[in-house]
Amino acid sequence: MANVKISQLPAATLPLTGSEVAPIVQSGITKKAAIAAFSPFINVKSYGAVGDGTTNDTTAINAAITAAGTNGTIFFPKGTYLVTSVLQMLTGQCFLGEGGSMQGTSTIQKGGNGDLINMVGRCRLENLNLDSVGGTYTGRGIFVSTGLSQVINNVRSANNVTYALEYEATSGAGTFVTNFVADMVAASVDTTAIKVGENYPTNVPRFFQNIWLSNGKFDLTNTVAFTLDGFFCRGFITGPTFDKCVVNKIANGRVSTPGTPLVLSMGDSCITNVPISGTTQLTSCQSLMLANCQFDTLTIDNSSISPAAGGVAACFITDRQRVYTPTWSQSAGTGPVLNNGTIESLVTYNGFKVEYYLRLEMGSTTTYGDSTGAWQFSLPRISSATGTPSGYAQRMIGAYMKLNSGNYIYIGEIAIGAGELVLSIGYQNQSVRGTWPYTWAAGDVLEFNISYLAP
């Protein structure tokens, strides 16, 4: 309207009709103009879009995109807009729907194979419902192909067969995704709903908040500087190794029914206040903080103290107390067999410390080994390799041995070697075994409650 003089407007024929016609009086002459002419937005219906869910609105919407130009805003009034090819946004453009709900009244619906929307630098999507009709058509919901500083707010990307949202490699630095819902057509445990661009080693910070992936995962493969706060999803794909998925922060959400184990391979990252259903497995992790996460089951790769070899090192882990099933063995020779004896154990991870309780009571058919080697008890987490000299052992007093058959009580010294997965118990400079410090018998008890350092 700013580029059109009132004198150039056509004269109105009274009475005025049509919701998009407004009267303007100049020098006693009534002129008419479309209401859309007064709006800072480009209305897709002004360019022929119908929004009835059956008419192909692709050409009309593309005309509106061209008319809006860079940094323009294209407005989608309530309706369902059927498109048969990708809507290519221009730099700085905004697609704005009507209403305040991410599942509101403005829907863009896919009518052919391919991506639904392609975003470039400084683009914005807001108050839109995107329907990919994934049972019929292939392609992504939203693809961020290039540029930075994209904003996606109050948007739902539904019925996707591939990704609801994907970032190309190093695109999307400074992107903000808030109040976003995505769902996939196939509720597979391995379905990825959001794939964050593989930007390693480039630092490309992307920020996500209040995200609901009803049956999908986040793919963080080779991702640096990803931040997620407030979410619900089926899990994460990380790695491939700790040094390729780094400096990521995940907080205040929930991982529900991941199906297969949730395998985490990350470095210099943190996951806090996240209850995780099913099994969580740590493999190839370094400097990972897991705090207040309330795991159903937590397994830690103890094969090595080196993350490069698949181990877990320098990781701060807190977990609720849980039952641990220890192994009772012997360092050499024929080992003991529990039979009808009982062994119970509890473990709690508390930062870099492991709190470990064990109680062993001998049964009438328990055998005690041939005493050629020391008794050993497995550790729930590999021990730290820090300290000098090489092979430094963590030692502590606290093994309680009550021999009912002789009414004797002994207190032994527990030793854990550097990078070890077992502990042994000593008494008077000899290792505890089937014949030391006493010949063990039914009813005898060995018990300890210790804390040791983990890598």
C-alpha cells in the first residue's frame, strides 16, 4: 500500500461487498482497496491459494514466496494447503500460521514425494501444522539446508516417514527450536525424528527446548554443541566414539521405552535430570556427567579404562542404589562354588566413587576352592588407574569375617589393583581363601561395605 497512491485506487461501487474490500474516501470520492494491502504480511490467499485440502496450492504459495522476497513474512490463514513440491524459503523469510497452537488451524500438507519445507539462513516457522502424509509420500518434513539463525516455534511436524527435522552438516548455527512436536509413521525403536547436523569438529551450537518426539529419537552422530532442555523422546543416537560427539548438554526430560539398549558414546557432555526407561549402556565415554537420571538398568563397559578401546573414563555418574550380582572366584586353581549359600550385593554410583556392599554366607553344600589362589570378588565398575607407583592399589580396612564354627571374628584388608575388575581380601599378609584365616564352614559370613575410586 505504501507504493500505491490513493488517487490510483479504483473507484468503489456502493454498496461495498466482500470481506477483503475497504472504503477509502479522498476529495469526496470513495475508493476501494483489499484489506491485505494494509498488512505487512503476504497472504497466500491473495495469490490464489484455497486451503481446502484438495486444491493444489503449490503455485499460489510459491507466488507469495516470490512476492514477499527476502525477510518477508508469508501468512497462512486457517485451512489446509496441499503442496506437491518442496516450498523453498528465501533468506530471512517467515512462514506464519493462524492461531497459537502448534496443532492449530493452519496446515501445510504434502501431496507428493520430497521434502515439505526447505529452510535457509535466518528463516522462521511459527504456528504451523505440517503433515508429511508419510504413509503415502517420502521425504523430510523440514530440511535446514544452509545458513544460520533459523527459528522454529510452535510447530508440529506430523506423519513423517524419514526425518521430521534434519540439519545439513554444519548448517543451523544459532538455531532455536522451541515448542516443537514430531511424530513418525513407523514407531520403530530406531526411528530418528530429528537429525542434528554432523558438524564435528566445527562448533555449531543449536538450541532445542520443549520438544516432544512421540515415537522417535534424536540423532546426535558427530554432533558438537547441541543443547536440549525439556523433552520427551524414545532415545538418542550418539558417537560413533566419545571424541566425535562432544560438548552436548541434555537436561530435564524423559526417555521412554527405547526398546533396544540406549547406547551412549559421548565426551565432555552432560545429561542431567533425565529418567531413562529400559537399559542404558555406556560405551566409549570420557568426561560425561550423568546426574539424577534414574536409570532402570545401567551397564558400563568395563573392558578398558581407555575410552578409545570402548571403556568409560573420567565420567561423573550418580545413580540410585541397586542390586548387583557379584562373581566369587579364585585367582588360580579350582575356585569356590556357592551352591546353597547366599550372596547379596548392592551398589551405588556417587560421582567418581563406587559404594559397594556385599554379604556372603556359606551354605551346607558350598565348596571353598582348593586354596591355591586368593578369593576374588568382581567389581561393578573398573577401578581407577590413577596414582603411583605403577600398579598402585586402593586399600581399605573393612572386610568382616565371622566364623560361626569357631566363634571367631576377623577384620581383613581389602585391596583393589589399578584398572582392575576384582578385589581381594588379606589378613596378616596372606590372602583370604578356603583355609585362611580359618577353614570355612556352613554358616560362616564374609561381609564388607566399601567405597573405591573409579576412572
